[in-house]
Amino acid sequence: MKVVKYARWAFALLLPLAATTGNAVADTVPYSYNATGVGAPSWPLFLDVNETIKIERKGSGSSTYWQLKGTGSTASFWGDVDNYVNLGRDSVKYQANFNSAGKLITSIGSTSLSNYLEIKGSLPAGTFGNTSWSNQPEQLLLSAKLLDINPDNNTPDYVGTYGGFAVGFKTKFTGGWAANNPGLTGGSTGENLWLAGLSNGFLDLVNALDGNNGNGSFSSLIGSSKTIKNVVSVASVPVPGAVWLFGTGLLGLLAGRRKAVGSRLAV
């Protein structure tokens, strides 16, 4: 059985969501993460922990840009703060490209650039609201374009940031099991992707992407390359507030996981 490590990183983003569930832990969290043009995380969602981000400077002169690539393989699918299952044979990948000002770009010069999210894996049988599914084999579960805070103006713009330790993208679904299931999306065509971390490297990334603080640029904060570990990603599907029920065979797993998470948070 795969055990999710670094659970405290996951709850750095999940605890604010509990404010809408009535969970007791919500008493310690004043408000959900949010950013204008991006929105707050919502249920259901895909969560991945212990990800690695690599950032590289590319091009030269006026065509210089920075490419961010994130990867992970410890993903789970959540209905609310107490109900989730691990994905099998999972992989999470995302890519985003930024100019020196920290704005998301889709091209530079004559070169087209892709900003995307891709989540693959298998999924146990379950029920979310009125939507049920059987065991899902390994497949594309969610793919989406990553967008800035003003995707309709057709010019580079900033992505969202929150609290100095989180970065948010608007998303537009492009495919996958979840995106093609209206019982999960409620007919939505996109939601958001949030990344969070507390390492010095990730804090530098947030500063480079925050258009309001003037704390530095990609050139000064990231340089030519940087590797950042222990990153958490939360990709909303969405439909907040819906009820998620699992089969009885998963109840023992959930109880054990909650106990394990509690013991780690107490450390």
C-alpha cells in the first residue's frame, strides 16, 4: 500500500478548504487561498505531494524566458478533507513559461510555448454526489491549459500568488476522465491549479511571480536554473460542497490514513 509522505505539506493547502466543510480544524484557518482571476481551490480535487520543480533559463537577449517543469508521483483524489484515495501508477506533470517580468507567456519571438497540466493514473471505484464509477484503469485523468489571471486579453500577464508561499494558475480543461465527467465538473470547463512550498527556492519563485511586491525578478531570484523540492500541487475539478461516498472496502484505508496524518502533524 502506498503511503503518502510529507502529509504536512498537503495540509498546508487542504486546511483552508476545511473552512467550507464544517471540520473542526477550520477553526485555525481564517480564509481559503484565493487570488483575483484564479479563485480558491474547490472539491473534488487532485492532490500531489513531494513534487520537484525545475526552472531553466532559455533563449537569449530579448528572447530570454524561464521554463518551469513540475513532476510528481504521489497523487490522490479528494472529495473533502476526510475522504480521499490514492491513485495507482500515477504521474503528475505541469509546465509553465515566463518572461523576465514574471508574466506567463505562450510564445516568444517565433517560438510557441505550451503551459499545461497532465495527471495520469488508475483510480478505485467510488461515488461523488450522484456520480458513480467502477475501477478506472491507468489513463489520462485530467489535462488542462494553464492560464494567467486575464486569459481573455491575449497578452502576457501575471499568475496568482498567495501569502508568499503559493502560486495559482487558472485552468482550462483539455481532456481526461475527470474533465469529461459532468458529474464531477458540474459542466465547468476549467478551474485552477495551486502550487505551494516553504523552501527558500519556492519562496524565491513566488517573489519572482508576484507582480505587486517588487522583491526581484527571475534573473535575480532564479538565475539560470533552480531545482525546488517538496512542492504540493492542488488541481480542482471542481463542484464544491458535493458529497463523496466510498465503498466499504476503502473505509479501513481512510481511517488508517487519517491516523497517520494526525501523527505526522503532531511531530
